[in-house]
Amino acid sequence: MRLASANRGIWKASELQRLLAERGLVISAGKMSHLWSGQPVSLKLDDPDVICVVLGCPIDELLIPEPDQGPPAGARRAARGRYGFGGAADASCAASPGRSFPATGLNDGGMSDGGA
């Protein structure tokens, strides 16, 4: 983001922060510092759209793929199983005795009459 800003004559994070606020995106000084340094902690999915409008740049000028920065392959596999995306952990998602679902038709396989 710093390079995209500099290419448009914006040299200070505070200047970009002010321009973003004018467009409705209010960012704290701490979050702005992380964005400016290229290491944001988090970002809402709508934020890059506003940033691109303010800077007049395409999204790919802000987002640079870093394929080697993800967790090791084994960690991804473990997380998939742990969160119900395959493997033995999926059995834990099934209904257990004494546990009920809300009245949305889930208990009867989705065959609810909708309360009619």
C-alpha cells in the first residue's frame, strides 16, 4: 500500500488515513501503522475496495500473493480434520443423545413443512 500511495503522491500514512476517513473508512492509528508497514493484523473484506477507490488503483496493486507464507502442509491437513472438513473429526458434528437442533427442519433431514 505504501508504494501504491507513493505512486500517487501520498507520502504519509496520516494523509492516506485522512483520505480514507473522507470516504467513510475510519482506521485507527495502530491499524493504519500496520497497513502502511505492509503487515496488517486483520482487514475487513470491504476495506480494500475503499482503499482502491481512494488510491485509484486495481486490487492487485495492493494484494501481493506470498505462497510460501502459509502454515506447513501438515498443519493445514490437521486443521481441516479438526474443523469438520474431513477425517474422523466429522463424527463429532452428528447429533448426540440429549442434544437437539433448533426447529428448522434439521432433525428430520430437512423435510420440515415450514410450520404450516
